[in-house]
Amino acid sequence: MPLDSAQTRTLSQARGFIGRRPGLRGYLLLSPTLMIVGTLMLIPVLGMAVMSFWQQTGHMAFDMSGTLNNYAEAFTRDMYRVLFLRSLSISGLTTLATVVMAFPLAFFIAFYVKRHKMVWIILVTLPFWTSYLLRVFSWKVILGYNGAVNSGLMSLGMISEPLDFLMYNPTAVVITLTHAWATVAILPIYVSLEKIDRSLLEAATDLGDSPFVRFFRIILPLALPGILAACVLIFIPTVGDYVTPSLVGGSDGYMIANVIQFQFGRGSNWPSGAAISLTSMTIVAILVGAFVWSARRLSGRRG
Amino acid sequence: MKQGTRLAARILGAYAVIYVAYLYVPVLFLPLFSFNDSIYISFPLRGWTFKWYESMLANDALHRALVNSLKVGLTTAFISTVLGILGAKAVTRYRLPGQKPVVAMIMLPLVVPEIILAMALLMVILRAGGSLGLVSIAAGHILLCVPFAMVVLMSRFEGFDRSLEEASHDLGENGWWTFWRVTFPNVLPGIVASLLLTFTISFDEFIMAFFLGSTEPTLPVFMWNQLRFPKLLPGVLALGACILIASVLVVLAAEWFRRRNTSDSQSGDVIIG
């Protein structure tokens, strides 16, 4: 059907309208991406928020009149409190361990590797892209009752029976998570170290700072954004990790994700699962916000 | 002073070697035991065998899982890369009001625990009367992969000279042809890298596949289900070893494409997982 002249004019007017507003054109281009992410993330999470005020009455049946019971339970039941605290401390320790271990490596690549920097970077990021499940699983193979460590030590005659404290406890979860997330800590720290202007270091040396003082007065404060990014990128996802506690945590190492999954699965109490999910996300967001804020302030005062 | 620096370099260098060993050695236990002629995963090793690989090749359920993984992976890679191209072009070529929060929202799935995203999706799909299967897994994977595609492609779009596009416009090409004849060939390595990376992420992803997949297991879910049977463990190791090698090859290829013809292969465009 050919367009009549009026339609053509409206069409070209519309084109002109969009053409003259680059912001609008940009958003038009961005809209499919935004729509998909919105549909797949915002709607489900908002749905979860609504669900958290309902009450489960049967299979897929809910009392929708609105209640705060799920939140009251999430905050008061001992089991949840234990799981929240355990998840937070496991992630906190994991974050600390990964960042402390990654810093010297990032420092080495940024300041001591002259050629082949990219080879090092690829070498340390490669494991990140391999299966998370397999990286966690390899620790089950290593720490298990008949695993590599136990059978290795036994065949060397160093122990007579398997050590049973290696797996199925929070320590095993921390060890496994630290390894699985190690690669995530290196990059942001490396990037911020790499960006440091080398003439600042020369200036500090010329003005009489020892390398030690120079490290604490210049390098560390300037690397802080990278360190903070690494902390955030590791702490947030590990609080909600499901695979690691399920594989190596045992019942003593269960974390908050296990109870969320239980409520949506066999426990079939979706509103409770939703309330626990949102509560944990909120707690994590507040903790991370406070952490970043205070770290920034501390470093600001020093500089 | 000089000597002190050299000592520091040596200590840090030694540390770096140990650290890389720490990254890789645990994972190497999987291929190691996959060649061990015993159903027990323990030392001492009993001798070489390929039988776990042979039994893996003969397993029909595994073939089905592999096909599922490939279907989901290819769909995810294609759709998230297309979305990544559109998004990356929009944020690098236009000044969008409110760009920061919008981009932050797209990147959000990187930090929200997957289990929460998976449960929220599960809840909405079931409430809306939808069914679980490969489509819902792919939906979950697209959500996780779009941020990665965006990051890879944004650095590629930023990396090439905008005046090429302007020149094409000035010479009378319209937007569509400018895209195909100027923009596309220039960002092509980024597109290939994005396809490869998003495919790997989808191929290895477990949480979404496990909870949104119902009776359609992908390879990681198939592996997880096998873990319950100690007798099947060596087979899982063999499969795991194959998956590891495949991922490494795909990622190395992606890296190679991503860095091709970029003058700015500096630290700035490293992907931060």
C-alpha cells in the first residue's frame, strides 16, 4: 500500500524529530537491550518483592492481603540469623583472603613485568572462564574423605587414617571460594596499579621517601579504588553462593542461598524465600555501601 | 637501594609463580584422575586408562545434555551479542541523558547472586503459567551474558576512530550502509570475541540451567546429577576434563580476536569479571 503524501510527511517529521535528538536516537538503539534486561530482571525482582508480602496457603496458592510475617520471620528465626551471619562471615573472610593474596601478584605484574604483561594477565584470568562448577568440584576431589590430600598423606605414611575435618565445614567453603574467585580480585587491582603515574613514585624517592613509606603513602591510596572494586565484586556474589556450600559445605557449611533454594523448592514457601532473598540483598547492599563509604573517607583523610 | 629492588623483584616473581600454580594445580586434579584406572578418586594412581572417556562417548544421556547445552549456548551467544552490539553502539556513539544509571542497571546481573535471579525468574515464569525448559534456561543465560557482551563490545566501539563513520556519512552513505561497510568490519573482532565468551559462559553455567531446566539437563546439570553416584565419578572427571579443555580453547580464541588490530591493548579494556 503506497503512503499518501500526508503519511509521508508525518513519517519524515517523525524521523526529523528523532534525528534532531541524539539522546532519543541513542535510547531507541538501546531499547531492545533495556527491554530484555528489564523483562528478565526487573519484573522478576519486583515480582519477588510483591511476593514477599504474601502468605503461602497451598500449592501455588497465596493469601495476597499483605503481611510482614515473612520479614518478621527472616529477622527473628534463629536458623536464619545463623545462616545470615555465617554467609556474611564466610564471604568476608573469602574477600579478605582473595584480595590479600591477589595484591602482590597484581603489584608484580604492574610494576615488575616489563614485557609480556598480557601473557600474565591472560594466564591469571583464564581460569575465570572455565566452569565454576568444575573449579569447585576439584576441591571436593582434593579435600574429600578419600580425596587427594587424605590418600596422598596416607600413601606417604604421614597419617594412618583420613582426616575428617578437611571437608564439610565452613573452612572448606572459604578455601574453595577463595580459589574459585581468585581471578576476579587480580584485575581491578592491577588496573588501578597500572594507572599510577610513575613520576609520582620518582618524586617521592627524590624527596627522600623509602620504598616502604612510598608504598603506604602513594601506591596503596592510589590502588584503593581497585581494591574496593575487587572487594565488592567478590563479596556480593559469594554471600549468595549456592554451588560451593552445597558441594563442600555439609550441613555446618550451609549458607543463605541453600535456605532460599529450599523455600522455593521442597519447602514450597515462596513468600518466605522471597523475603529472605530481599532481606539478604538489602543487608549486603547496606554493608557494601557502608564499607565503600568509610574506606573512601579514611583514605581521603590520609591524603 | 638497587639491590633491595632486585631482591623485591625476585621475591615477588617467586610469589607470582606460586600463585599461578595455586590457580591451576587444583583444577588439574580432574584430568589427572580421569586417566586413573580405579573408580576411587585417590592416591596412589593405579595406572593409565581411557575407559572413562570411552564410556563417556557411549552415554546417550550425555549426548542429549551436550545437544541441549549447544542449543542454549548458541542461542544465548547470538541474542546477547546482538543486544550487546545495539547497547554498546548506543552508549558509545550518543550522549544519553541518565546514561550512568541505565548502564549500571544492565551490568547489575554481574553482582546480584545468581540464585536470587534464578528464583525470581522461576517464580515469575511459573506464576505466568509458562513452562520450564531450554527456552527459560536461555532467558536466564541471556540476562547473565548481556553485561559481558556489552563490556567487550563497548571497548571495541571506543577503540576505533569515529571519524571513519563521519567520513562515510559525509561521502553520502546512509546510516545503514555506514554500519555495514564501516562500523561492522571494524568491530567484527569484538563481535566474534563476544560470541565466543557468551557461549562459554552459557555452556558452563549451572544455577540457571539447574533451576530453570526442569527435565532438560545441560552438561553441567548432567554432571551434577552424576555426582550422587560415586561409581560414576571417574566418568564425570573425564567429562569435566573435556569441558575444561574446550573452554580454554574457546576463551583463548576469544582473547585473540579481542586484541586483534587494537592499538589500545592496554589495561583499560581488560574485562573485569
